[in-house]
Amino acid sequence: MKDKVLNALKNSKTEFISGEKLSEELGVSRTTVWKNIKTLREEGYKIESYSKKGYRLKKSADTVSEVEIEPYLKTEFIGRNYIYLEEVDSTNEEVKRVQSEYDEGLVIIAEEQTAGKGRLGRNWESPSKKGIYMSILLKPDIMPQEAYKLTQIAAASVVLAFKALGVESKIKWPNDIVIDGKKVSGILTEMSGELMSLDYIVVGIGINTGFEEEDLVEEIKAKATSISIEKEEELSRKQLVAEVLNQFEYLYSDFIESGNIDSSIEVCKENSAVLGKEIAIVRKNSRKIRKAVDIDEDGALIVEGPDGETERIVTGEVSIRGLDSYI
Ligand code: BT5
């Protein structure tokens, strides 16, 4: 009902709409209308009310609910099932809990995560409304070994979405998006399946939008950033969510139809923060300096050693660092 009241207010644009008219149109009592207006206000919607004229929406809340995303979403199936939560432990975990009830394309998004996850059990800082925390459910007919390609598709989607909204960023292979050498977004791809058969994939995307420096915990201050730290103008979170999903559907569909991720790799190469650079490749017990020279058609990083010998690095097995900074 709340969404219906909101839509009615949105549809009447700058005109006032009376409580009586709202209750007639929606087939509910005026008290119900009023209660829903109250809830919307609590959520941050600025709604004017005058006793003789009724209600008028003055300003939408900064939420990423379905009603707010819808006007910007151009997809056919990604995000057409959309679950919006105020708070969750991790959107990736929530997708795993409900995945059997949904087709691919389900998006779960939360205003806040209480146990946001990075790779390898690391943590992802997810304070309320200061970022985008969302996960996409996919059920492609591919081999489990190919699942990591989805990280490249997602990274390309985030960079293209930023570009469409006037923000330049780069990809620190394989799963970080950086601005001025600092991490603004991270991707966590998880899958469930057996050796020869894939059950489903969850692609989790975290983007720092409204973080200020004081919000960043000490441990990540030196290497993390946000859109509000980097840009003077505010970026609309709702537009960004929709744009990432729009780009994702395009690149993912291209992968499913063509069987390759060439389009995504092209974006990843063009916007790479590591290609052409000397980087440190950190494994459990070793650290090697190599030059990043290419990303191959499967999304693996090709590095070159001092004698010109090349090595192919598959996502997940190593950490990449700049020689004197994060990247
Ligand atoms: C990632 O891991 O970058 C994957 C992040 C994925 C987050 C999304 S949010 C929606 C979905 N639901 C989840 O629970 N997760 C996904 P990794 O490359 O391992 O980087 C993790 C490291 O980045 C941490 O160890 C910190 O050092 C740093 N970090 C943590 N929070 C950060 C933040 N908000 N911004 C930048 N860096 C952060």
C-alpha cells in the first residue's frame, strides 16, 4: 500500500492530491492513507500537506527501493525481481537463502549490511545509506570453472555505469574499481555447484557512495574512497543502481549469446589500473614483482618477468599491489 500511495503522489507531480481522492483511488480508508504518508515521511520523503488541498510530494527520499529505481531501469530480466531491505547481514547470503524460489535476474539490495563480505572471509564496510550493497542471482548454463568470468562482467558494468554518470574510474584486476588509486567498489562472485555442474552464481557488488573520510575505519583509510570524497556533485544512488544493472544485463546477455566475454574484457583492458605497470604479486609465502601486460580472453591476467617470460594468473589465487601504494 505504501508504494501505491507513493506512486499516486508521484503521478500527481506538482499538483496536490486530497486524502479523499487518494482513499477512493486506492480503495482504502483515509486513516490508512494517512498512516502510509506518515511511514513515507519517516523514510525521508518530504510530503507537504494542507488541510484544504491534500498532499504533495516535495522531495523523494534517498532510498534504492523498487519504486525509486524503476524509472531508470531498462532491463528485461535483471532486477525485474527486486528485493529491497533496510538491513541484512549480507545481500550475497540473502540471495543464497532464497535462490531456489527465483529465476535468474533476482536482485537483492539493502540500505545496510551488518556482516558485509569481501573475498576470502574478509569484511566489507557497509554503513547505512552510504553505499550500494546489492547481489544478482544468475543461473547460466556454463561450467563452474567459468564462474569467475562474471567478476569481469560486473567490473566492466560498474565502470561503464560510472562513465554514463560522469565519473571516471579504473579496474584493479580482478575485482576492485578504483578512483585515483583508491578502492571505491568491490565485487564478490560466489557460486554453488559441483565439479561438472553449476547450480547458481551470486554476484555481489558494493559501491561506496556517501562515505566521508571519518566514516572509514582506520584499517582501510589509506586505500578506500567514495564518490562523495572524490566528486563535488552528489551522485544519485538510484540512478547508479539502475545503470549498473542496465550495463550488467547487456554484457551478461552478450556472454550467454556469444559464449565469450570479449566485450567485457575490452572494457576491462581499456580501463585497467594495472596494465603496463610493475606490480607486486602476493601469494601466501611469496612476493614477486612482475609487469602486467595483458588480460586474456578468459579474464586471466598475463604478467611478464624480467627475462620476458610470461605467466597467466587466474583470479582468486593472488593479491595484486602497486609497488608503493595500494595500486
Ligand atoms: C571485495 O573483496 O572487494 C568484495 C566486496 C563485495 C561487497 C559486496 S556488497 C554486496 C555483496 N554482499 C556482500 O556481503 N558482499 C558483496 P576484497 O577484494 O576481499 O576486499 C575486501 C577488503 O577491502 C577488506 O579486507 C578491506 O581491506 C577493504 N574494504 C572493506 N570495506 C571496504 C569499503 N567499503 N570500501 C573499500 N574497501 C573496503
